[in-house]
Amino acid sequence: MHTLRLFAGAFLHALNNLLPIVAVVLLFQLLLGQWPENAAGMALGLLIVAAGIALFLQGLELSIFPLGKSLANQFARRGSVPILLCFGFAMGFSAVIAEPALIAVASQAELVSEGRIQALTLRLIVALSVGLVMAIGVLRIILGQGLHWYMIGGYSLVVLVTFFAPPEIVGLAYDSGGVTTNIVTVPLIAAMGIGLASSIKGRNPLMDGFGLVALAVMVPMVSVQLYGIVTYSLGTAPLPLSASDFQDTVTPSPGLRVILDLFSLLRDVTPILVVVLFFQYLVLGRALSNPVRVFFGFLLVLVGLYAFVVGLKLGLFPIGTSMAEQLIKQDRALYIYLFAFAIGFATTMAEPALIAVGHQAEQAAPGELSARAIRLVVALGVALGITLGVHRIVDGGSIHHFIIGSYLLVLLLIWFCPRNILALAFDLGGVTTSEVTVPLITALGIGLASHIEGRNVLIDGFGLIAFASIYPIVTVMIYAIAADLLFKYRRASS
């Protein structure tokens, strides 16, 4: 009964978070003078998504959160830095190599670049980058070094490399950084960092525990741009690939589709599970304290993910895609900007990874941070970022100027942001582009670039995910700076 009550509460909470998406869809359908043909399907999809989020969050609490913290605690007690670094690398690589959003973006890049960019090569480069930076991030926590120096140096390098990168690769590189973290990996990485910081004397879970997600987002931006510089300087491209190379020749039956989708999700979760079990049993030589609970939690995560994806496909994605096409045909830039802002805000408020990390932050700093306030500020940042990215496509501006200017703003705000919020701010930029937002944003960008005369799909179609990752960092840091100034003012006047 207690479990059912928890699920019912999580289900109602998830349903409440999804209502803004429905409101946005209905509002713009009415503005366009149309009514959704599959309103019943959308309602059913909404209920399935809410159930999926509820199951997913319960699975996290039973398995991934305690397991990540427990492993980090055990490694910290053993005091073996090499093992900790290897664990960080293995977790980073295994989490990203099978990331569905990265696979989708890499396939799209190979298609629109006519084979010059190889999908598998791109995925390996990103996965190796994330594995390496996870090891570096673990070392940072062990040494107690401030994240701001890593961010200043790292993003300065990102901006520098962007000057020399070909325009065809810039948007893709920034998008590749934005899709390295999903609703399974973000909570586990966050739990690992917080667990490690909590186990080392003198470390603060809020200041030192967060930051791993931020590093996982940043480094692929550099490595993919370097890959693009090498690729586009070699001259001739490989033989062009036809669209048929990426299309299914046989449409599976509904029953087979369910099985294939479940196996696909199992493929995404399995590498992480293998790494966790390897280090738990073979490296630490210890059995899981409650294996039944852990595997039941993983099962809930898997079922929740499946329900989540099915609900999105059934109810929201078809309407969202058709609306994007309708807005483009209306030839009203204001409607496009309003839709970009509204859908960015609504989808972020429903993002499961953001909900999970918001709760983690609230628990790491009880009484100081509010999970709901964090989500509102992050959602505002995503909405502003997507709107700016859409304006770049509509206006035809250079992505170099927009991206470099945005990160220069981030580097400036670092100097003024309170140190205890900095790591969390950068992590929140990495949790906004997951299974909810990535497909919709990618479709919107490519759709706009395809329908606006004079736009190049490879150059202009990618990049929206990058803007959705940058501007939450900006809004969270501005919020933290404003709150800090208000606190100091009140203390001085009292």
C-alpha cells in the first residue's frame, strides 16, 4: 500500500508537470485556427508519459541513486585513486556510447553531410571524451579544486577552437555536447559526485559534488570540432549516402515494435549496469547489499523509460512536429518565436532528469535551495535559448557569433556567481536536453532550415540544443548573483 501511495503521488506530480506542454499545444492550435485531430491520442499519451515518469523516479530512488552513492563511498574509503579514475572513465564511456539522442544526432549528421561525417566515429569520439573528462572530474573532487577554473579554461578553449572550426561542424559539435547526458546517466553521475564529495573530509556536496555533468557536456564540444577541422581539411568526401540507407525497409508489427523498443532501452541501460556490477563484484569484491531491490529498481527504470517514450510518440511528438510545419507555412516570425519560447519552457518543466537533479540539489543544501525554483529558472533559460537559436535560423546569422558571444557571457558571469552554486549551474545546463526536448528541438531546427530559402541544413539546422544548454547556465547564475546581492543587502540593513 505504501508503494502504491508513493506511485500515485509521483503520478499526479508528473501529470501536473506535463500540463504546460498540453496548454502550449492547444493554445497554438487555436491560434492557427485548428483543433488537434488526435486529441484523444494526446490525452492518452499524456497519461502514459506521467506513469512513465512516476515509475522512472521510483526506480531511481530504489537503485541508481543509492547504488551510485554507495560505490563512490566504498571507493573513497579504500582510498585508491587509480580505481576511482577508472570507474569514472568506464561510467562516462558506457553511459554515452549507447545514448539514443547521440545516436539520432550522429545519424542525422552523417545523412545531411553526405557521409563526410561518420556516425560511428562521431559517437566513439564523444564517448571517449566523456569517459576521459569523468576521470578528470573525479580527480577534481578528490583534490578539492574549484570548478570555475576548469570551466573558464575549458570554455575559453571551446571558443578558441570555434574560430578555426568549419561552419558545417560548429552547430553539430555543440549539439553533441548537449546530448551526452540522458535521464538515466545524469542522476547516476550526480549521485556519484555527491556520494564522493560526502565521503571525503572537507568537501562540500553542493560545491564539490556537482560539476561532473558540466564537464561531460563541455569536452565533446572541443573534440568534435577538432574532428571536423581534420575531416573538412582532407579534401574530397566519401561517396554520398542516400536517404534510403537510413530508412527501414520493413515496418514491424505493433507487437514486434514493442519488443524491439524494450530491447533498445535495455541496450541503453545495460552498459551502465555491466560497469556497476563489474566494479562492485570484481574490483571491490563485495556483493550488493540488497540485490533484489536494486534489480527491481532497474526494472522500474526500464519500464518507466519505455512508457515515457511510447507516450511521447503517441501523443505529443506528432502534434509538435505538425505544428512546427504549420508555423513555418504561416510565415509569421512572431508565432515561431512564441512557439519556441513556450515549448522550450513547457518541455523543460517536464524533463525527468531536471526533476531528479533538482531534488538532489534540494537535499544537498536543505533550506537553501528549492527544487521548484531551480526548475523554473532553468526552464526560463531553455526558453530564452531556443528562442535565440530560432532567431539565428530565421535571420540567417552566423552560429559562430551567437555561440561565441553566449559563452563569453557565461565566462563573465563566472566571476560574479557564488562559488557554492557554480557547479550546480553548469550541471543544470546539461540536464535540459534529454529525451523530452532533444527530438522536438532537433526536428524544429532542421524543419526551419529546410523550409527557409537560403539556409543550409547542416550549418543552420543544428545548434538549437546548444542554445538550450547554454542559457540555463546564464539564468541560474544570474538568479544566484541576484539572490546573493539581496541577502547581503538585507543583512547590511538589519
